[in-house]
Amino acid sequence: MTHGDGPIEAGRDEVTRRRFLSSAATAAGLLGIEAGTQALAGRCAASTPDWPALRGRIRGEILAADAPDFLAERDRLVWNALKPDRVPDGIVRVEDEEDVVEAVNFARENGLKVVVRGGGHSWCGLSVRHGGMTIDLSALSGSWIDAATGTAVIQPVISNRELARRLGEHGLAFPIGHCPTVKASGYLLNGGMSWNMGHWGPACASVRAIEMVTADGRKVKASATEHPDLFWAARGCGPGMFAVATRFHLKCYPLPRAITQSTYFFSLNDLEDAADEVAALGRKMPAFVELSIFLIKAPPELADRCRDANGKVCMVTAVAFGMTREESEAALAPLEAGPVLAKALSRRINEPSGFEALAVAAGQSWPEGHRNLCENQCSRAKSSEMLMALRDHFIAAPSAKSVVVFCQSTGPRDLLEPSPDMALSMDATSYGGVWSIWEDARDDAANRKWHDEAVALMRPLTARHYIGETDIVQDPSRARGSYSAETWERLEEVRNRYDPGGVFFGFLGGTRRP
């Protein structure tokens, strides 16, 4: 096995010895821990946790809620520049899996609820709750790649971009997410709406096993044959997960050697016809083509031609994940035969690309350091219905950075098909939604109003929400609305068996003030 960047485990005895010897040094490096930590309003524990006791049990850092820099550190946990006002009792930054075990045990012993921060975008800030303990996995970013078997083992906070880079060095690929900075843990637990999803499936379908720490402090490996019900839940349960995932075992794929992209821009006056034609042509292309329809700000060279739509445009992208240029070009060829596509304001055909180039483009659409609201869902309606329902509203968006995008089915299969092997239960011919993106806090009210109205326009055509990109804090019904009725019932049954004492917050615990 080839080891990528990241720690290589020592034997258990050596880990225990070093943990004991380093306890004093660890204590010196803790952030703001005082024996007299005062309880805050909303605390889940019945009494003040004995944080100094945990200090001697872990290598990592502990930040209690009365530390001077606590609120700044709390905000750091959330990628979104819109920060929740929820205040946990403490943040525990673990250094290894043994720290996770100790943190979970300490929380259970002290009546603290637990939520995990795995480094994803966390659009509605679910890694921060009222009271309880946030376990921050930021230090766990290792990877171990076995090129001979086409498999990898990764820790939770390796990013999409870094995972693609490390695998690419071995001629391998994985269905990573579109946003380059998103980390593996939240992405995979939510299900993973991935690049090349029509061919490889959602990312969680390529997870073969997950190492976890359960509510009783046990380290278990869940797979199709070991703890299969826990494995089923972990592939789609997302923020409702009731264990801490510490390692993911991945099935990888041969790296597509000739990723090729075609891009078309259309006037919004042609949106309905273009969307219908693109969706129909998608069924004539192989499943390894990712086909998406965007509503987006026009590029500078087209701005004058889009004045009647307030500078907004429809963009169609088709990315072929072929092994040869000939294969990719043939896969994208049906788009060139469409009569409506002849109306394109501009087009770029068969441009060479790669995972790094795709990451750069996605990073421009979902920039760092911005305020975001996100609502994504799946639908079996015609894509043109959804896009036309949103068109005029999008033209009037208060922020030029906001984006609408819907990924389409390609090939004979639907884009998303439910599987009895995973909790992810989306069933759709298209997937996507609205991202409201802006920078200035003074624009919050206008963008929130616009976003809520966009969600209302989508609602009649929404089949199911995507738990990883929907605001369940604003509308708690969206948690249950992300699953089939049977899946929701089974999730609750499995949760009750693995976390009978309610150590983990779950989907909505701690999101409302007590």
C-alpha cells in the first residue's frame, strides 16, 4: 500500500505510552481552559463540565465557552460567512481517533450532547449547536492509497481538490464533489452529489466501509457485512449521523485521461426551448457526460447582449469523462446537432479539462468568504418547468453572484435512483437548486427575502430535498422531506439502537434556543 500525506499509525502500546507522556505538554497548549468554567444559557449538561479532566485524556486542544477568543473560534467552524448565533459549551479539536473516543466518552459521562465538525461548507452552520460539545476533526486529513487494488483509505477532512490530486498521482479517480474546498466527511455522509454522478453514482455508493466511534465509545468498522445497518445509515444520514466517522474506505476508478468540456451560452429569451432540447439530447449521450443548465451572470463579452435580462444568461455545460479525446468528443457530439443550440450566443467546443480545471471553475461560482443561502432538491419535473419558474425571479436577484443550476440525466438511467443499500433516497431526473451568494451584511435582508421566494417557486416541483444542501434550521420539515417515509422510519430505529441515550444531537437538536 502506498501512503499519501498524513499520519501513519503507531501500535496501540506506543500510542498509549506517548499519550501518557505528553499529557502535561498537551495541558500547556490548551486554549483558554479554566477549572471554573461557567455554564451558559442553553447548556445541555446538568452541571459545568470538568474540562480539565478531559485535558489529561487527549492530545488535542479544548476551547471552553468562557475563553476570550471562543466566539471567533466558533465562527471558524463554519465555512459560510453567515454565522449562526448558537453557542456550544466547548470545542474539542482532536488529534487522532483515540482523542475522538475520549471526547465521546467524556461527553456521555458529563451529559453533553455531541455534534461533529468535519470541515464541509455547512450552509446553515450545523456544526455549531446551542450547548454541548463540537468535536472538530480538522487535524484528520491523511490518505492511504493502494494503486494495485484501486482503493483508498482517507480521514475525514481531506478536501475534494486534495483527494483528486493525490489519487491522480496514482492514475485513480473518485466521484469527488464540485466545490473544491469541501471536505470528505460531510460530503460523503450526506450522500455526495458528485462529478460524473450519472456514471459513477453519488459518492457514498463508492464507499466500501467506514470506521466510526459510536455513542458508547467503541471503535467499529461498518460495511455491508459488519454493522450493516450503521453502514446503511452513514451513507446519506448527513447531519443526523449518530457516530463519528474517522476513516472512509473508498472504491476508486481509473482516472479519465481525456476530460473534455463544451460550453454554450443562451439568451434567457430562449431558455425554455434550450432547456427542453438539452434535456432530450442528454438521453442520447453516454452516462459519463455530466450535463448542467445554469442561470448565471453573463461573462463580460456577452453582457451587452444580455441587457434585457439584467446581465443574466443561461449557460449549458457538458463535461465528458472519457479515456481518449475521441471518446469524449463523440460523447459530446449530440449537442452540436440540436437546432435550438444553433441560437447560442457563444460556444466553446471540446475544450480539454481535468479535475484541477473543474475545481478552479467551481471555485469561481462558489467563492470563499461570502454569505450564502442554499436550497437544493431533486425533481422528476421537466427541467424547463423549474427553470422557467425561476427565470424572472433570477433576473431580479439582488446579488449578481447568485446562481441557479440543475444537473440533467444522461444515458438511459435517471440521474439519481434510490438504493436499498444506503439511506440516501433521492429519486430524480434532475438535481439542483438555488445558491444566494453575496458579501455585505447590509444586503442580508434583501437576499434572504429573494432566496425564500425562490424556494417557494421551486416547491411545487420539488420531489425531495438534499440533506447536505438544504436549510433544516429555517424549516425543520426539510429534514424529513429529504428521505422516503420508509427510510426516515428506519433511520430512527437504527439511531435508537446505536445511540439510545441520545449522545448525538441528530438533525435538529440544539438548533433552537431552549
